[in-house]
Amino acid sequence: MLRRGDARRYNSARMPRTNERLEALLSEWADLLEISGADSFRVRAYQKAARAAGGHSRDVGDLGEKELRQIPSIGAHMAARIREFVETGTMHDLEELRELVPAGLRELTRIPGLGPKKAVLVNRELGVASIPDLLDAIEHQRLRAVKGLGAKTEENLLRGIRNLREHGGRMTLDVALRVAEDVIEELRGRAAVEEVAYAGSLRRMQDTIGDIDLLVASTTAPEVTEAFVGLPGVQSVVARGDTKSSVLTAKGLQVDLRVVAPEVWGAALQYFTGSKAHNVKTRAIAVKKGLKLSEYGLFEVESGRRIASRTEEEVYAALGLPWILPTMREDAGEVEAALRGDLPDLVSLGDLRGDLHGHTDSTDGVATLEEMLGAAAARGYAYYAVTDHAEKLHMSGMKRETVLEQRDRIRSLQGRFPTMAILHGCELNIDRDGGLDYPDEFLAGFDFLVASIHSRFNLPRDEMTRRLLRAIENPFVNVIGHPTTRMIGRRPEVDVDLEAVLSAAARTGTALEVNCHPDRLDLRDEHVRWAVERGAAIAISTDAHAPTHLENMRFGVATAQRGWLTKARTLNARSLRDVREFVARKRGK
DNA sequence: GCCGTTTTCGGCCCGACTGTTTTCAGTCG
């Protein structure tokens, strides 16, 4: 689940820049209020407002106070503060609050195990105002002198600081999934374990994962816990109770395990999948119905009788809701849509009929054309686009004669995989001005074209926007690959007017990619949602450089679902004929 | 601070574990 400060560490999204700035500022405001000891509901109001502003699909800087107040979780006060920020570039009350809270306390609360209360305590008693200060205090055993703290606290905080430094608290989806599946595999064979699954942000398939939440159904919890903390990959045990325990793996990743009775499996899975905001909303629905929802089930308040708990479907149904895909559970409107009976028909892995972006050893792939095609055909695809790099990619792009040779090879391979057509494509490089590698007459020889930015990531917003718009306008470009070029944890998104890009894509019949590589996931969830709202088509593509990369499709599908992408709007959920028509229409044929 | 077929005040989700404490506050999810 999302923790304080994690919100968008890697997402320096540059769409409506005001939204991000406001999210960061309101989130800071919430933290400062919490440190100041403000009422917890007030703190939450700021957190919710931060998320609402950050996730809004329009630039909140363009909205008047009345429009702002239409946004859920933004009231009169927040609307006024937002307008103040837009007009003056600052928020006076926040500035004042910053003066009141010792600098550095907010940083301290990022340490696992150190919340606002202890941060204030060590600051007041020991003058600690930064992580280095705290380390020094721990080293000299000064914490244990403070009433309420002890030697154990020193030890735990030291471990928390190390973990924070090493990982920044997050890992990519593939890393998390591998660890989770390994542990699940270990536990599944045990007699005491009836069911085991991962929950939390991993089940929701957030693009980065803080720690891994596992859930086991068992009638003998202590036995399961015993087995869990004794697994070979466990380096240290962070916490250990009868039903709840946490360990660190050798690589310092935290895995939390919760053991519940088999008859409450569904309620527990629902609860531990979250998100926190989704749970708050579902519980509020329960309360309105005179019910109480916890990880132990849905209960009637008056009689204490449990009315649902066995499966998630049962729990949602008893709340008057259809089952909701885990990837949608972010309190991003899914509960309201479910109440209206209006949940969209989201794309799923099984809907996909092909993959429209992949490489071979003709450029920087590691497998041959035949190997890649064989792996694609084995997945049951009806079509597969081979899109090796075009010539302007430094050192590895294809010269035109290589392109033509590859085309001949593909022609001779058509029919080799009876149920799969091979599209000959290319991943073009969008140069600084929005130009492409080859002239139009050469582009016309391809079946399908992806165009991507591979250089000059730091152009000013206007120039970057013009650059992408020009590529989109080209009648031969069918997909913009990894549109924001972010590399999770390593490279920020390019600064671009994404609204303009999405609108142009919708208008010209150009799809935008959800690149499935777990280091990219680009477009990301929120951007997908904006694309859907603006009517642009999305291609969910692996950008595979090896046969195993084809399996990344599930990460892209999850990202697309998080952005509420429907099957109808997914280019590679369409038939081969429809994909060809998509290409032909843009070419004006 | 937000919100409203309990509507302008009074709610706002619920429970486990730890550490330091003798009955519970803090943190986390």
C-alpha cells in the first residue's frame, strides 16, 4: 500500500505541471499538519486533496474556483488555496506552517518506524533535525535516555535508515513479483497452508512496490508464521506475531505475511489488496448499510452476525457492488462507477491478439527473427509486428538494405506460423525537429510503424511538444513508442504538453503505446486514463528484445487497466483486418 | 478540511504488533 511520501517519487509527470506541484505541496502540507499534531481527519483531507489535484485529468491551473470545487475532495478552502497558488505561485498558510515546523522533521518521517510523534519527540528532546543527526544520536545511544524510547528503538530505527538509503523504499514490479512468487511457491506445499496469494500494491500492479504483502489462509497460523520466518531467503525478522509477521530478504526487501482463517479469505484478500483509499470508501458504504467491514468479514453491527467473508465476490456483493478488478482499486471513481452499475469493460490479457513492437538480432535484440516469431506464435497471437530500430539510432539502427533484406525474409516466413501474420515494421527515431529516419516513400513500404524518442530528452516543453506533434502528423506513423521516455527510478518523463499530444493522436488516428517493460510502463496509468478520455487509441506493446520479454505483456495490461483502458480502445485487441484498416485510414487510403 | 435521501454540524475505517509501559501510545497497512 502507498506510504507517506511514496506518492509519486518516480513520476515527475510533466502533463499539467500545476497538478504535480499542487500534489507535492498539499502532500507536504498534510505531513506538516500531522507533525504539528493536527486532527487526523484534517490531515487526511489534505492528503485526499493532494491526490485529487495530482490525478485530475485537466490542468487545475486552468480551472476557476467553481470548477475546482466540482472535483471530489476539493472544497471551498482547497479551491481558494489552489487559486492562490496559481495566481501568486505560493500558498501563504503553507509558508507559515513551514516556519513553525522544524526543518528536517518531514524527512525523518520517511524512516520506517518513525512517525510524526517520535520525530517531534527526538527533535524536542535531543535536537535531532535530520537523518544524519538521528544516526549520530543512535550511535551515541542517546535515544534510550528519552522517556518512551529504548535500545530496541535505536536498533529498529537504524535498520529503517539503512533500508531507506539502500532502496529508496521501492522496487519495480518484476522484481517484486519474482520475490512474491518464490515465497508463495515455498509456502504452497506446506500442509498448514490452504491458500496463499499476494495482495497490496503488487496485486494492484502499481508501477513500483514498497513492500510485498502476502496472505495465507490456514487454521494453524503459528505453524505458517514459523515456516515463513524460517524460509531460506530470509535475512532478518522485523516483526513476528501469531498472525502477522514481516521479514527482510537478503536484498533488503520487506515481505509482510498475514495469516487468516480460511472462512474469511475473501474479506482478508479484499482488505489487504487495498488501496487504503478504496478500503475507506468500501467501509463507508458498509457503515451506511449498518454493517462493519474488516479483514474478518462483513458484519451486521447490531447482531454482530457475519454476512460475507468467504470470497471477495461475496463481500462486494453484500455491499451491493460487483467484484472490482484489483488494478482499479485506487478510489479513482471505481466505487462510484460500481454503484451505478457502470464499470467499464476493461481490456484483459486474453483480449490481446498481437504485439506491435519487438526487436530481433538485426538490431539490438538478442534472438533471431525466427526465434521471436516462434515465441509470439506460441502465445497464440494472430499477428506480430517486427519493429527493429531505424538507421539513425546510434550504432544499432538498420541501414536501408538491411531493412529490405529483412522484408524479404519475413515474406518468405509468412505462412510458417499458420495462424499468425507477420507485419514488417520499424521503430523510427523522432529527431529533434520531429523528423524521422526515412523519407515517406520508403516508409510507405512498411506494414506498420512505431516512432519513438531515443535522444535529446531535455528539450524545453514547447520544442518537445512540437517535436512529438510533427511525428504524430506523419501519415505513416501508427504508434508513438514509450511516449514520455521515463525509466522508472532513473530518468524522468520528458517535459511535454501531453494534452496536446493526446488530442493530436486521437485526431490523426495515431495510437500511443503502453510500453510493457517493467522499467518503463510508459504511458503510465494516469496518462492512459487521460488518453482514454480524449479518445486516443492505445497499443499495449512489449518492445521485446528477447523471447522472455513477451511475458511482460501482463505488466502493460495491468497498467492499462489502471488507466481504465477498454478493449474497444486497445489497438492490439482488434483483428488483423482492423489493424490494417487503422494503418490504411491514416495513410488516406 | 470535506461532505450531505441521517445535509450546514458531526461524523469521518479498523485492527495487529512493538516497545516501553503497568494499561497504552505509536506506527503501519
